[in-house]
Amino acid sequence: MWQLEARVTSKLRDYDPGTHNAVIDDGSILRGRIEKDAQLAWLASGSFFEVVCARSGHRIAAHYFGGHDGDLTITAVQYLAWSKGRGFVVGLESKNNFGSSWGLLCLYHLGKSRVIRAVELPAQVKALEIVSNIGGANCNTHHLHQHLRWLFGVVALVTHRGWIYLLDLCLDIPLDQSDEANRAGIHLVRASVTNLPMLRQRAMAESLHICVELQAGAIQSIAGSALHYAPRTNQLAVGFENGVFQLWDMSSLQQVFQSNLPKATVCAFALQEPENDPRNCCYLWTVQTLPGINKEIILHMFQMEFKERTSSSANIFYKGLNICKQRYTQILSAEVSAEQGKHAVCSLLGCHVVERYRHGFSDASLREESSPNTSVVIFVWETAKNHTSQPTITLGLFDINRWYHAQMPTHLSRKELNSYFAVWSLNSLLAEAPSQYVLDTIVHEHSLTHGTPTIYPPPEAFFCPSSFSFDITCLLDGGVIHLTCPGLQHEVLNSLSCAAPLSADSLCVAYDRCATAGLLSSHFADISPSHLSWEEKMEAVLMAVLRSGHLTMFTKTVRAWAAAGNLDSVNKLCFLLQWTWNKVVQIKEEIDNLCMPLFDGSSRVADPLALSLLGRADARLQNLKSILNLFLKEAPALIGMVFAQHMWIILFCL
């Protein structure tokens, strides 16, 4: 298994003292999350709620949720932006002195730094999700059920008793109508109710919020544990602590699927869309935490096949679920973090999807008919041999399109680890902040890039998920820290620069790494390394470095061999100088062949392919010029020895 290493790019940026005093030193369980745009993050501990900058860790807003008849504890938080502001929907639970408990849902306005909505619920809120931030019959909510279109701001929530509610936030009425001390109530209605607009008007007159209760197939007395609304499929996924999860269609308010998974808590969902699947398929990830002393994380991927795929207002909608079946299963601690063994304690730290569209589809009218050409799901988990041992943090990246290319296996095998599932170690994070623990992580969508191929056509290794490079922000209990995860090709080239000058043993390792990363020329693919001489292996590695432009290896090698001054190092310098000049001659011939048709009297113009080849040749020529200048600086005596043979070297470098 080739496990790549993340690098820390910033020191730990501590929270403000006020944040430490409020949530860090409170003594309650601390939870937090970074929002999708990686600009904001929130922290919650007991009744304390803090909003911080995800880049610097500085405090943006803070609030204490207080109640006059019991202590409030934050249980769920979701970010919400609407036409009149932005803030957070916060779910809370309360227990009074008599032992009874109830729930509370608050809308916290970020700009005003106070609660502007507070709705009392008959049960504790375990998870919540935003379904809509707009409302009214004239809004672009045609994909929702007619009942939901009459509501202004819809929040889905599941309680500790397994009840599933769709709550009206009433964003169309003046704000500051209620708070924690003056709570509004709810008016429960069934999905089959008629004349909902009139019922809503009556409820608002009595300071009540309409709450649609989903009944069919509801699991009573089993606590909910996770919610996920996918606008693309218009489905609400609801997870429970007994391992069951349900799919509810928001256009009909009907349950369309219920799983039969092992009895373990469903803790997260994620949805992926493959590129150009004619069967109208999407894939839903369900993450479970297995019970017991030796906890593990198990991933289930379900294939959802729909009747049709339509577009509306630059949005894609899948309609009519035909099939939902499990296609892939993976246990993280046993199959991926094998260095900890099969009896490791494992906990999930993050799960989200990153999608990228082709650059040509910037226009909405073109993009609406396309599917993402890149769709990866990111899993971050912590593994330890027991609850007291030093943990290791791992990031896994699953590429759905490469999984298609691998013929859709049902589970991960060791030889397929880099074909569609790549792994990075985040242990450098623990070295930078050893006493901290991770609350959440997020990969910056704009930073996700593939390695630039240096050989055309690109080798298979450049299409594997291990070639991705990206930046990460990690939310810790004491601050914020940033990391970068280099791709396989970038990591191999950096290792060559660090290992220079290459000895006989290190050259064999470097050659094998370059072959694995797809950096060697195609004619080396069918040749066994044992049949190659030192010079042939060195030429292959040097050419890989030259194409990439990582000249640090050349600099270190020339300086080390020039400083050694012995016969062996002089011979190696002569070999390197001869190789460099041969490449100059070779590129000169390539440029002549490309330019010759432009001067044969046929009035031809350079086509895009020729211009691209000329650009790459020019880049390599500039790199060779830098190497020859390095010889002039570090080994002038050697240049004098071979001046008679290569007198044009000096003229070329002037």
C-alpha cells in the first residue's frame, strides 16, 4: 500500500480567549463543523455556541442559549442563508428538574448575533437538514410537494423518538417573533392534509409553526441519528441508531425505500453522481459506526436508478426511483488502516463530496445538461489500537468514475487501493498540534487538481485518484490548521529532490517510484529493471525530472559530485553533461522538424498541436539551459575539459 503524506502549511491558529473560555473550558462535549465554503466554522458545547473564521480561527459571533425552565444542550446545527440574512438553525434538547425532556429549534441570525426564531418541539432534536430557504407558490420550488411550496423556509428534523418533521420557519413574517424564553409552538399536520394555506394562516395568528409529520413507515421509539437532503434526487435520507435508513421523496412526501443494514448507528450520508451514466444513476453513501469496544466504520454505497433525468433552471433532477441496491461495502479500519490491525478503535472525522465540472460548461445553459466530470467522496477517520494509545488520522478519497473503470468491484482489494481509492496520512497534523483532537475537516473544492502529465498520451497513473492534489482545513478543539495533500507524481518528484545525489541503491528505488507514478517513457514499460544498466536507469529518471521542471535534483547532484572531486564523481559529471547536451541536440532536431513545414513555401500555419509541442520543447530547452549554467558555475574545470568537443555549450548559455 502506497500511503501519501499530507504536509502542514500553517501553524495552529488559536481561537480567541473568549472562545476558549466559552466552549473549550466549559467541560461539556465539544462538537464543531466547517461549512462547505470553508469560510465559517461553528463550535458548540452545552448551551454555548461560537462562530469562528475557518481561516484564522477568530471569533465572528457568539451566543448562549438560555432557558427559564431547564438547561439547554445543543444537539444539531445547520447553516442557512435566506433573502434577509444568514445564520444557523440550531437544534437543542432540554431536561427540567422533573426529569421530562423536550426539544427546541432556534434560528440564530449571524448579523444580529441573536435568536430570531424559537420553536418548541415535543421531543429532542437529534439531526436536522435544510430543505428550502425560500417559499411561496411563485418561487422556483416546483420539485417540492405542493404543501412544502406554501411554506417559507423548510427544515427537516428527526427526534430521539424517531419522528420525522418538516417545519415551517415562517421567513415571510417579521423577524424577532420569538426567542428561547418566549417560544412559539407547532401545529402538527399530516402529509395528506388539505387546505394547508388556510391552516397556516390560522397557525401564524396563534404564534404557531406548521409542522408536517411524515408517518408512513416511521420507526417509533428508535432515535434518529442522521439526515441528508439531496436536491439532485429530491430525497431526504433519514438514518436511525438501529442501522435502518429511509429515503423520502419530497415531491410526494412518501417513503420510497428502507434499508436492511446491520444494527449499527447511521452517522453520515453522501451523494455522488457519475459522469454520463445513461442509466440515470446516482450513488448514496451510508456510513455506520459499529457498536462494541473495538469500534469500526463501515461504508455502504447504494446504487439508485431513476426513471428520468431532467433539468430546470440550471438544476438537475432525478425522478422516479426504480432500483436502490447495495453495490459496494468497505470497512475502514480493517481494510485501509491495516497498520493498526483489525482490532482498532475507529471514529469518523469527516465525510463530504467534492464535484468539478469541465471548464467549458461555465454557462448555466450548457452545464445543466452535463454531469460532473470529477466526483470524489472524502472520508477522514481516526484509528487507534485502544482508547489510550496514540491515534493515526487517515484521509481516503473514492473516485466514482474510476470505480466504473475498475469494473465496479463490490469491495476494496489491496491491489486496487490506488485505482479508485487513494489514501493520505494526516499524522503531520498530530505532530504540529500533539495535544489537540480533530472536530471536522474539509477539502477546498477549488484546490482539487490532477497532476499535469509529462508524457502524451498520459499513463494510467495520471488518471488514478492518487494523482489528485488538494488543500485541507482542519477544525481542532484548540484552533484551526491548514494542510496540503500532494499527489503521487508530485510526491515522487519531491522525494527525488531530497534523495539527490542518487546512489546505486537509491537509484533503483527512484526508478521504481517513477515507474509507479507514470513518469517514465513508454518504452520502459515492457523492460524489467533488472535488465537495465545504471546509465539507462539514470537517463530514465533524469528525463522524468527534466519534463516536470523539478530542477532541484540536478542542482543538488551537480554540486555534490563537483564537491567530491574524486574520479567516480568526475565520471558521473561527464555522463550528466553528455546527457544534457544530447538532449539539447535532440530538442533542436524536434523544433526543426516542427518548423520545417512553415518555411517550405506551402504557406502553412502552425496548428494547435504543433504550437503545443513547440511550447513543451521550449520549456525543456529552458530547463536544459539552467542545467548547463549550473555546470558553468559549479564545475568550470569540467567544462574546460570538454570544451573542444562541446564548444557551443558556452555560446548557448550566454
